[in-house]
Amino acid sequence: MEIIEYYSTDNPEFWLEQIKRSDWSAGSYLYELLRTDRLRELCGADTKVLLLVEEEKLMSFCTFAEQDDVRAQELHPWVGFVYTFPEYRGKRRMGKLLERAYQEARRSGAEYLYISTGETGLYEKYGYEFWRMMKDVNGEDSRIYRIAVRRQSDCCLSQA
């Protein structure tokens, strides 16, 4: 099992077709944004699409981006489009992607990492705390979760 990044892979067309298999409307939307090369325009030039894979099987995916469906320029970065295929659920595989996003946020010097969702009780298992309700780009309520990101300089462990 490994995490690869969609934009850096040698075969993005293959992985795009795997994302298309998602039975989730937001997964279909992500597929369209990638297919039409608009994801980075919408979410930021440095957006990453993290794919948890085993050989040629896509198990889970998410984005790591400056913006998401809640537009608040002062809040960044965001984890978005979090999805695990049904046959891989219940084994905390999504946690591997969330940890990778956390590490990306840490490297960027972020204070918090945010998630916009309608879910309750899911992200708390991974250390996220409900922060507040905000409106998304469609004017709908979205639950905003965040996790504090410890900066490299804040770490008390010495490097060997």
C-alpha cells in the first residue's frame, strides 16, 4: 500500500478512470475537474490529489489544496474530496491520506488543516475538532473541522 500523487504519476489517465468509478457525486465532480484540467484553477495551483493505492487498485483518495468548497481566503490549507471505496472501508485507510495531508500542511508551515463536510463523527477519530458552521459555494451549511498542525520548529524532539 502506498500513496501516490495524481499530478506526478506516470499514468494519470488510468488513475482518472479509477476515480470515475466512485459512487459519490463529489467523486464524479472531482473526475470532471481533473478531466477538464480545472481543479487547480478552482482550488489553487499547488493542489495535490493524493491516491492510496495497492498495485493498480485505488482504495481511497483526497485533495490537499489552498481552497475548497468553503471560500475563506484566510483559512488554508484544506483536505477535500475525501473518499474510500466501499470494499476498503472500516480499516482506517482514509487515515493514511489524512496523515499525509497533515504532513504536507506541516511542511508548509500551516497553523491548521481544515475539512469542510456534512459528516458528523468521522473526522473526530483522526484528531479533527468541529470548529464552526460556514456556508459553502452553493450557500449550503457545511461543518468545518480543523486540526492544529505543529510546525517543525515547535517540535521538542531533537533530530539524530
